[in-house]
Amino acid sequence: MIRMNDVRERTKPLTARWRSSIALIGLLAGLFTWLSAAQAAESIKVGILHSLSGTMAISETSLKDVALMAIEEINEAGGLLGRPVEPVVVDPASDWPLFAEKARELIQQEKVAVVFGCWTSVSRKSVLPVFEELNGLLFYPVQYEGEESSFNVFYTGAAPNQQAIPAVEYLMSEDGGGAERFVLLGTDYVYPRTTNKILNYFLESKGVAKADVMELYTPFGHSDYQTIVADIKKFAVGKPTAVVSTINGDSNVPFYKELANQGLKAEDIPVVAFSVGEEELRGIDTAPLVGHLAAWNYFMSVETPENQGFVEKWKAYVKKHQLPGGDKRVTNDPMEATYIGIRMWAQAVEQAGTTDVDAVRQAVGNQVVRSPSGFDITMDAKNHHLHKPVLIAEVREDGQFDIVWNTEGPIRAQAWSPFIPDSAKKVADWTYPWVCGNCTEPKFKN
């Protein structure tokens, strides 16, 4: 006969064990909830790699500022994947080897999900091996010489067929002055030299004699252009002549001042610049420069509702954060390219549901962003370059630009120039079956 007291005695240990188990489950559930909340609140770090000192600070500081504006907008809208975006800003100080060191620091130590940065091609070339070694992701926002396509880089600036070639075609046209001689003047590094190599082949294809092309280079930070401008005036005697400038950084200021000093006006010898925009002209008396040209994919003076909103947001951001220059601060092409790149990356993160580099890279291809210039801009999934419109404009007395020519819409970038014989054979295509940035045949064959 079983007595109830015996049953109660036997069930005591079992009940205690159940209570202990339930308590443990509750503890684990609470820990899981806490860890999930902690992970959700953990910020997504992004690197900002721009020179804030040295010769390139005149151009790159605004790219840092607009990147921070774009990140602030993302956070005000709730962040990404329920997490805030945290910018990590470093200053490589216009020192090309330091760019590589800072890139490695951002990826390995700071664990950033992506980097937005570089201006000069030498800085990009310096960091490229780091991003490829560590499988980092770089968005590069400035026009460049092409002849490159990396699995780890998205190029949001112009390739030569989206800037240099159309600009020279315009100079050769009746509207552009019908130039027959050309001065290719640049800073002495990879971007000007490679761009001018392409332009030499292009001019040759158009029947321009080698004797009608002058090629000159100056070092970074060069300030004495008196002799060079005098030589340009002598070279121009006898034929309509134009200057194609790939001068970078603060050297643009003394160059344009010397043009004014020697009375060289746009109607005499027009200068078209590929690295001078609204920001660079802020420090110059632009009255003597009226009519000289710049070729970009965006100007602050573009009249679209999208650009009006972009400029208003920028001015409000400048005022809110009391940035140096105040209400004199402007927008320019590389700022738009930076802004587009950050928005594309953010869309790709949301689409991928993760910040994992491989997943995000896959999602970036074919992303579309409505740009301040008023176009739907697409990231080419094959060559990692943006499809971009081309705009050519004249300098105004107020330091802004009047657009004199533009394409009807965005055009696809050519990562490899068809004018250089060896490059014309190369294909940049990161999709199957090519999966290569500089191949002459697919990596995978059926």
C-alpha cells in the first residue's frame, strides 16, 4: 500500500530540480535577450580616409564633411539594421605611404565595415594592396585615369570617357573654340600622366600632330607658374590653343593667379580643368578667370529639385556644426560622388541584411540612387564604376559655373581605355564567367 506521505517525499527532489531548471532557462533567456540588445545597439563603424592637412586638404576636407553629413542623415533615420553608424575619421596628411598605414589601421584595428576615401590616384594606388589583402571595401569618389578595376573598390568618380575625352572633344568643336593645339599640364603623378597618355592617343586618332601637343608636369605643392604660363603663350602663337589641366591640390591657386597676372583670358587660350571646382575657386579672385572651363559630372549650379535639396541640407549642416567657412561653403562634384557612394553602400547593407564585405559587395552592383544632378545613377555590377552624366561649364565671376554642354543622360564608364592599344583588349567584369578586372579572356570557361 502506497502512502501519500511517501509520494510527497519522493517528489520533493524532482520538484526542486524542475524549479532549478526553470530558473536556469530564465537566466539563459535573459542573457540571450541582453546579448541580442547589446548586439543590436553595437555601432557599425565606417572609415573616413581623407587628407585634412597638407597640400590636398584644400580639396579633401569637404569630402570628410559631406561624408559625416550623410552618416548623420542615416542615423537620424534610424541607422542601419537597427544599429547606429559610427564614423572613424583619420588624417593621412597628404602623405601617400601614410594612407596605406591608416587604411590598415581602419580595417584591422577599428574593424570598419567600409572605407570612404582618397583623392589622388597615388593615394588610391597606395591603399589598394591593403584592401585586396584584407578584403576591405573602398568607395573612391574622385575622377581618375582609369586603367584599373578592383574587386575591393567601387569607383564613384569619373573615368576618362566620362570627363577627359568629352572635354577635349568639346574644345575641338566650334562651340568650344576649335582648338588645334593642346597643352597637357598636370601635377607629376599617375593620374595626370596616365590621363595624358590616353589623350595623346586620342588626339593622334583625331589627326592632331605631335608637334601640336605640349606636355608639362609640376610637383605637388608647386607655386611658381610664371615661366610655364609664358611658355604656353609662346606655344599658342599661330593656332587656336587650349590648356587641359590636371593640376591637383593647392597648386591650382597660384596657377590661376598667374594666368590673371599675364592677362591670359579664356577667349585667348581656354583652360579646361579636371580637378578644379567650386571648393578650389573659393580662395581665388575669379573675375579674371571668367570663361575658363571645368569638366565634371556635377556642379553646384545644376538646377534640379534634387540639387536644391542637397545644397540646402549641406548649408544647414554647415551652420549646425559651425564648420569653417560658414555660409561661403560650397558643394562640388567629389562631394556628390561621396554622398552617392554612402547612400549606395547603405542601401546594399539593408538589402544584404548584414555588413559582411562579401555580401555587401554583391549587393552594391546595380544599386540605383537619385543624384543631386537629377539623374538615376547606377553602379555597374561588372566593372564597379558608376554610370554618370558629363557636364562642361564656364567659370562665373562669383566662383560658380554656367553649364555650356552636357550629355543627355548617364554614360557607362570604360575602366580600360579603347585608345591605348594594350588596354583596348582588356575587360573589367566581376560577374561570371569573367570574374576579373583586367583580363583578355574569361576566368571560367565552359
